[in-house]
Amino acid sequence: MTETATRTGTQTAQATQTAPSRALTHRPGRWIDGWDPEDRDQWNRVGRTIARRNLGWSIFAEFLGFVVWQLWSIVAVSLPAAGFELDTTQVFWLISIPSLVGATLRIPYSFLVPRFGGRNWTIVSAGLLLLPTVALALCVGNPDTPFGVLLAVAALAGFGGGNFASSMSNITFFYPQREKGWALGLNAAGGNIGASVAQFVVPVVVTVGAGAAVNLPLAGWIWVPFILVAMVGAWKYMDNLSNAKADFAGSAAALREPHLWLLALLYIGTFGSFIGFASVFPKLIADQFPEFSGIAVGGASVSLAFLGALVGSLSRPYGGRLADRFGGARVTMFAFGAMAAVTVAVIATLPLGSFWVFLGGFLLLFAAAGIGNGSTYRMVPVVFAVRGGGNAGHGGDVSTQRRAAAALGLISAIGAYGGFLIPQALSLSAQATGGYTTAFAVFVAAYLGLLLLTWAVYVRGAVARAGRI
């Protein structure tokens, strides 16, 4: 009887091993049923090709989202040259309001892919980018446009910031656990690069053939064809997954975890610094070194402000790689220490009046912030795994993984508020003291405080003792 049971068990196991993978069913509207990226046979036969196609168009749409999100960082600085009469406070509001709106939209955007489908929502979210671009083109052509209208149009650019959350959520469903990190890293990097591209392209386009003036409406019009391409591409080539489900229970559980809020604070310091300084960098250059605000190249003007966002974007993947090797908490500590030291150096060298020293200091600051972005984001699943009773090398049980996935989305939303806080802090400093030194000193204190927090909780604290973070 035992022999029979053993033989039956062996036959069952063999049948399971040789059973065909679950077949994919395609329905109208490019809906896919039966998607299971963890099924290696399905993944190798058709899954990888489908996932890569969706990833490519997702990256393009998210890239345009970041472009639109950062348009006002360069347009606001150019408004005086177009005949607008705005004070410093108003310019800072135009720079910072897209980050405030974008960070807020990231929360609902995280849940819209399961509700409408990844393909469908990519079409809609890309289409929404037409509102801020066309509205910008219409309102900046008339110097008599009231500030309230300018502010409302700048707020519409926040649609671009929300796209990050839905794009990341969508790609999460397409890839197996073993390849999620690489896919999401590509998706994030492709988006972040959009900030740099916007700050490079817009000054060139609005000054080509404009002589001493600027043709600001082109800052909006030039992106309309690309947005239409993204919409058509998503409609024609992307897919909806019927098994993509919103995890409201995981989000509620993550919100009850105190470490979500601590990690979100760290992410405000890293990603918030990246997006905040990226948006305000053109303004800082224009105020401190107006002769370098636009460098004439042929018949166009080039702003070197784009280098900041570029360096920050390219350094982010190295933060994740260093975190895998040395631990996310230690790399995050290093990032905050470097950010504090570089900011002190910027304060010390400002009186020298050297643009190149100023630029070099800020590029180091962007590099440190980018590394911190990658390492802090890497800490999230590790902390939740340890808190769930697992270890740093394993994601934990399904419940723990769900909380960690939800926490990543929430933390990315909260961290983006730094894009609003940094420009506003600089604006307050300019109003109160006539300069930015006070704000930079506050940033130094904040970075040191976050360094100590990381050390106390994640390097020496009880969480760290449960497993290397």
C-alpha cells in the first residue's frame, strides 16, 4: 500500500512537472487573461516579448510625464524675458506647484491601472498631458495673462508627476519577481531623464530664430506630437491584464507600519532633494550667475541646468547596486553625509562668485541625491521583510510582500513633496534675508538629522539587529 501511494505521488509530481503552462487568452480591447510571469514556460514562450513591448511604451509615456512635470522649471525663469512682470515669490510658486500637485496625484494614480487596465490608463494619462502643454502654449504668449491663470496652468503640469505611480504599478504586474528590480529601474530611469531633456531642449527651442526675444509658446507645442505618438503607441501595442488587482488591504496595512513614515522621511531627503533642486536649478543659476543662465550656441541659447537632473538620474541605479553590496542603510548614510558636506561647500564657495565651482558643487549634490534615491528605495522591501519576520535576503511571505509593494508606491508619492518644499524654502530665505544661504543651512541640518535617523534605526537599531538593512 505504501509502495502504491509512493508510486501515485511520483506520478502526480511528474504530471505536474509536464503539465502545459496556463494558456493566454486575448480578448477585444487588448485584454489578456491567464497572465502568469512566474510560469517560466509561459514567460519564455510569449511572456517576455509582451512584457518588453509594454515596458518600452511605458518608459516613453513616463518620460513625457517627467518632461511636462518639469516644463515650468525652465519656463518660469524665462517669463521676464517674454515681458511678464513677476516677483521672486511668484516665480517660485510657478516652479513648485507642479511638484505639489504631482506628488498628490501619485496616490490615486497607483490604483487606477487595476481599475481601467494598464494600456487604457496609459492612453488616458498620456492624453491628459495635452492639457498642461497646450494651456502653457496659449497662456505664455500673452504677457497680460494674470498670475492666477499662470499658476493654474502650472498646476496642470502635475499630471506628469502622477504618471510615475501608474507606470510603475503597471510594469509591476508584467514582470516576474526575479526581474522586477531591473524592469522597474529602467522604467524609473527613463522617466527621470525626462526632467533633464526638458531643461536642455526648451531653452534651445524657444530661442532659435527668436533674436533677443523668446518664443515661449513653443515650450508647450513641441511636445504635443510626441504625446500623440505615445497615445497611439499605447493604444496599438500595449495590453491590459485582467489579473491586475488593486491592493487596498496591502496599502492599509502599510500605512499602519511606523517604518513606512520613517522611510518616507528619508525619501523626501533623497528623491525630494533631487526633484526639488532639479526644478529650481535654472532659477538659482539665473539669480546667482545671470550671464550663464543661457549660453549662446549659434542662434540658440543653451542652459547647463539640465546637467543636474541628468547626473541625478544616471547615478540612481548605482545607489541600488551599492545597496545590494554594502547595505541600503549604510549607503543612504553616506549619501546624506555627502549631501550635507557638499551643501556646506556650496555655502562656503558662493562668495567666490565662480560659476564653475558652483556648478561642480551642485553636480556632486545631484550625484549624492541620486545614489540616495536608489539606496533608500532598496531599503523598503528589506525593512518590511525583516519586520515581517524574514531576513534581508528574502522578500518574506505573501502578506509581507504585499505591504512592501504598497509601501513603495506610497513612499514614492510622499517623497515627491520635497519637490515643493525645497523651492518654497529657498523662496522664504530670499524674502527674509535677500539670499539663499539660510535655506542651504537648513538643508544641511536636515541632511545631518536624516543621517542620524538612518544610523539610529537602520544601522544600530533593533531593526538592523534583526537583519542587515
